[in-house]
Amino acid sequence: MVILGIETSCDETAAAVVRDGKDILSGVIASQVPVHSPYGGVVPELASRKHLEYIIPIIEKALDDSSVSRHDLDAIAVTQGPGLVGALLVGLSAAKAMAYALRKPLIPVNHLHGHIQAAFLSEDMPQEPFVCLVVSGGHTALYRVDADGSSQLLGATRDDAAGEAFDKVAKILGIGYPGGVAIERLAAGANPRAIYFPRSRFEKDSLEFSFSGLKTAAANFIRAHGAPASGAVGTFSLEDFAASFQEAVVDVLVEKSIRAAKQCGLAGIAAVGGVAANGRLRDRLAQEAAAENLRLYLPPVRFCTDNAVMIAAAAYRTWQRSGPRPEMLELDAFSR
Ligand code: KG4
Ligand code: ZN
């Protein structure tokens, strides 16, 4: 079954053609990073306009690269939400128009299910049930993923997502966007124990997260020590500051992922979403999962950040379970 996937929930315009949920025939992404960089974050109105500009060429490129004719597609899959509504509507409208014109089924995909599905693009095929850490700019949560394709929420952030904390601190530091990428780059080779930032842990067995205290602590530290214009925050180098902040985020993500697996008696952990592209998080998860005798599933970095391959893959799973639904051209986007 060959599915065209379309993803426009945030600042990446993406399309992909995937056979049977696994065989990637093409995957194209137009990044809007240069558009939003000057603002230190995604500007929703600009994102919608850029999606409009990119959507048709990106879909055409994905089809060309795959050498599959649009007439030979079995279905068209699209992210329905959550995300920026104006951005989602561009992908959704394009998908609806194609589905209608080509008389193909339309499969709506929840963006989070898409991220979770990326776990199945890891080198090692995950064995369900497993724990999935979904960690992105909009979400930080732990799920139990079962063989019937269902996922059960085990715990989520009470406030900011981890990626949001990376983005906000990077913005205050003025080091670029996306913040996680900028902080990881600075942190490479620096001292993660130079500054101690608070870790929110809650009760002993809690699987919830909180990153707003850490974000505020980092912001206050910067304010108290003066602007980081000279490549330093007070007496600390920008590199050590970045490494210490990153370590505080990673510590909590790793600790709770391992805890979730142990509490639920599951043998495997997957990490997906933009922050799962972080090298320090990947290394620490690998170390600690090995120490606890847990299997670790990490998708390639390109399938951690937003992409359309994961959307086509998730749609294939949905189709396998429940087949086509007739009312799909009535679909609307949802933000939350
Ligand atoms: O999954 P994603 O592309 O979009 C959302 O669904 O949110 O995730 C974007 C988030 C941003 O907050 C970005 O700063 C973060 O993922 N991110 C990273 C890295 N690459 C992207 N965070 C830490 N380290 C990275 N290498
Ligand atoms: Zn995402």
C-alpha cells in the first residue's frame, strides 16, 4: 500500500511517499528556519504563508523522487493536529483537494501518533509493549505503546515542553533558532556540571515533568550575571552554561523514561520528537538503558524532528486497523 504523507503542523513543509509503512520511497522537507530565525521562534502567520508557497512544489518533488504516479497512490495522509491551525489548514486543504480530485481515500493523522510511529523507523524494530518518550517543542510525555497500535498516556509535562525550554533559553541567550540545536552545538565538549540548575522531580514515583522552573532559573541566572554578549554568562563560558542547562533537561528525561519502563514492567524504551535528536540525550539514554537491561529504540535524527515519513507510516497503521472512513472530506484541523 503506497501512501503520500503531508505534514504542515509547525514550521516544516514536508511530504513523503512510503510503501507499507516502512519502505521510504521519498521524503522531502522545506525548512522555514531562516524565515523564523530573526524572531527567535515560529511566527504563525509567516509559517502559514511559507507553507502556501512550498506545499505544491514539495508534494510534486516527493512524487517525482518516489517515481510513483499520483494515480497509483493508495491513499493520502495528512496531519490534522495538534499544531498551528493556519499551518495545518494548508496541508489539510492540499490533501483534501488531491484526495477529491484523484478519488483517493484521505487519512487524518494525529501529529503525536506520527512522532510515536517514528519509533518503528529505528534500526531495531520495537517490540511492543514499550515506553515511548515523546519530546518536542509542543509536547513532553511518556506513553505505553501496545501491539494493537494504541498508546496510553503515563505522564506529561505540567507546564512547558522540553523543546520549549530549549527554545526560550536560547532566545534569551540570543544564540539562534531552533534553540535545542543551538544549545547542543554550544554544549559540545563543555562542562555539564559547571552550574547546577534545579530538576523538577515531584513525588518519588511521578512520571510527570515540569520545565518552567528550570527555564526561569536559567533566565534569572542570565539576568543576575549580565547579558551574554561577550560569550560568557558572568564568570561562566556560554558553552558551560549551555552544557549545564542541557544536562538538567536530559537528566530528568532519562530518569523518568527509565522509571516508566520499570514501573510498568516494560522491556523497551523509545524516544521520539525533535528533542530526541539531541546527541547528549541519545547517549545518556543508551548508557542508562543498557545499565538497566532495557532495549532502546531511537529513530534516525531526521525522523525525530517533524517530517512526513512518520505521517505516512502512522496512516498505514491506522488503515491496517480500521480501513477507510467515508466522511473524510469534512475534516477540520485542530490546534490542541
Ligand atoms: O518535533 P519537532 O520538530 O516539532 C514539534 O512537534 O514541536 O520539535 C521541535 C523542537 C524544538 O523545540 C527544537 O528546539 C527541538 O525540538 N530540537 C532539539 C534538537 N533539535 C530540535 N532539542 C535539543 N537538541 C536538538 N538537537
Ligand atoms: Zn512535531
